Amino acid sequence: MKIHIITIGDEILIGQIVDTNSAWMAAELNLIGARVGYIHSISDHAAAICETLDRALEDADAVLLTGGLGPTKDDLTKKALADYFGVELVFHEPTLVWIQALFERIGRPMKAEALHDQCLMPANAVILPNKMGTAPGMWFERQGKVVVSMPGVPSEMKYLMGHEVLPKLKARFGGKPIQHRTILTVGEGETIIAGRIAAIEDQLPPHVKLAYLPAVGQVRLRLTGIADDAAALAQILDEQAAAITACLSDIIYGFGDTTLEKVIGQMLLAKGLTIGAAESCTGGHLSHSITAIPGSSAYFKGAVVAYDNAVKQSLLGVRAETLEHYGAVSEQTVLEMARGARELLKTDLAVSISGIAGPDGGTPEKPVGTIWMAIADKDTVTAQKIVRGKDRLSNIQYATVQALNMVRKLLEK
């Protein structure tokens, strides 16, 4: 089953909103054995909708559209689809009943006249009830092909996909089972990883593919297999994942859809340890990452964002001589910051970060992107230096990941 996804809306094309619908839809379609051929964003114009549908239906079994189903004049999808299929718009009484009941529940009774246009549907559409909003989905079939139109509001689209569209597509087209195994790594780039597992990748069966999905400081390795025999496919994927895991055990932190900060939180809980932070150039980003995990209050005590040297001295106990001789961005400073944070916050572990995030402020000796970090426990304190480019956000994100990885490595010992 081959699917094309079309998102409709000028707001997407001018960058006012990010199209998150397509990524979610593609992932869900993949789980039922569907292959997404392309994802296309188009404007709120009838001609664009019809032209794009023509091209999509030449190649795909089904086309899924989102957007343009609201009650305002710029919502043109229903009229465009009616014209495309050569049918009239007809009044759909069940939609009126649903919308009136919905507005009554929220204390805003509406007259039928005000809702009239929202209840007009192409005559050949199979109406898909939308219990999350006022605009139902629509299912069309022509010459063995399927077109589905859904609202662009994510919660409404997801409801319709889960309760109506995915079950109908699966029943209509079937599809071979698709399975994935995702291996999560941190600390090495995709080129180095590819070199380490080249022998494994070279002997993968033809129906199993390996994808490298890099992010800042991390790489996800995704094994994907397609086969008629789901049990046999699962065994093959498990075997290949085990081989990769054995080869990359030093940089693997988890599997599936977990996160590095979640894994670290689980490790801290299991060991009964607490952690704190002292941040300079990351400005609290590390602390935010840790506390984004529900239940993190059980192991994260707090942090000091010591942007100014005076704060490093007064709260973290960094010596004036250290700052004078070595500077705020130095191994010596982050070592003292980590020790000071651990003592101040009364934690088992403490992480510190100080650097030049950019895009300005560097020197020949310490260029922009130079970042030091350290981790302290009751016995030791160790430091690490990284040098990145001039992109401020990337530097902050990368430093955060590397600091978390220092915690992971220490906890694994």
C-alpha cells in the first residue's frame, strides 16, 4: 500500500506553523504496513488541491489530506473536492446534530443557520465522525483509489486516523508487516559508527535495512524489516540488533523511544543517588533537560546558573586565583564548579559546564565553541573539553548531551 500525504495551508508555506501532522501520520501508517511515497504541503487554493491530487493519484493507492475544513471563507478543501469529483455539496444533517450538541455542552448554543456551511459535504463522501471537533473527515473512492480529507488540527486528525482512517485503510488494502528495532547511541558521529558496524551492515538480509538518524550529539540506528512472516522477521531483527548492540555497547544508552535524560533518571533512581548542576554558558538547559522527565524531583535537587564570575565565586566557591590565572572557560574552573555545586546542593553527583557558546566572545586560544564540563562524586572529579562551531543553540544543545553522557558513563561504572 503506497500513500501520499498532502497538507493544505498557507500558514505552513510561510512558516507560521510547523507541519507536525505529516510526521505523526507517516509513523502510524508505517505500523500498518503502508509506505509513504511523499509528503507535500500546498496552499489554500482549489487549483493547487486538484493539481496535486491528480499527480498523487497517478502513483499512490491512497492520498491523505489535512487542512482547510474549517467554517471560514479561506477553508476551501470541501468545495475543491466536490469540484474535483464532479459532485454537489449537500447538507449533512448528522453533522448539524453533532455540532449543536457539542456547542450546548460547552454552553454556547448555536442556531442551525449559523452552522449551515460547516454541514455541507461533497455528495459522494463517506462521512467520518470526528468526536474531537466540528469538522468530520471525508472518505472518497474512485477507480480503486482512496482519498481521505481530515482537519488540520492535530488532535482532530489523530482521532480520525486512529478511529476511522487507519482501520479502513488496513481493511481496504492490507499490507505486509513492517517492524523496527531502534538502537540509541551517544557520543560518536554516524561516520564513526558506520565504520564500526560495517561488517554487520554488509551482511544484512535483503528485506532488512539500517538507517542512521543523527541528532545533536546522538545517533539513532533503526533496523526496518518487511516480510509476510511476522514471527520470523522479529527473530531476524532481534538477532541483528543484538549484533549491533554487542559491537557498540560503549555508546549505547537505550532502545526504542526512550531518551538519554530518562535513562539517566532511571539509573539514578535505581542507585538511590541525587544530582545537581552548575551551569554557565548553557544557562539552565542541562537542568531543563533533566527536569523534563516526570518524577525527576526524586533525584534532581537543583542547580546554580552561574553566568557571572562573581556568582561562581560566591555560591560555588571558585577561587579568584583560578579565574584570574585560567579564566572562566577552563578545566580548573569547571572542576571547582562541580565540587562547589555538590557541596552547596548536598548531592551525590554534580555536573558543571562553562564555555563560549557564541556567536561572539572567542579568542585565538579559546575560540567560540570551546566548552569545558566536569562531573564530581564523593571520590573523584573529572573534566572534559569540547570544541564546536559558532552556532550558539547547537553548542548549548551539544554541551548538554555531552554532560548527560558524562553522567551516564559514571553511573555505568
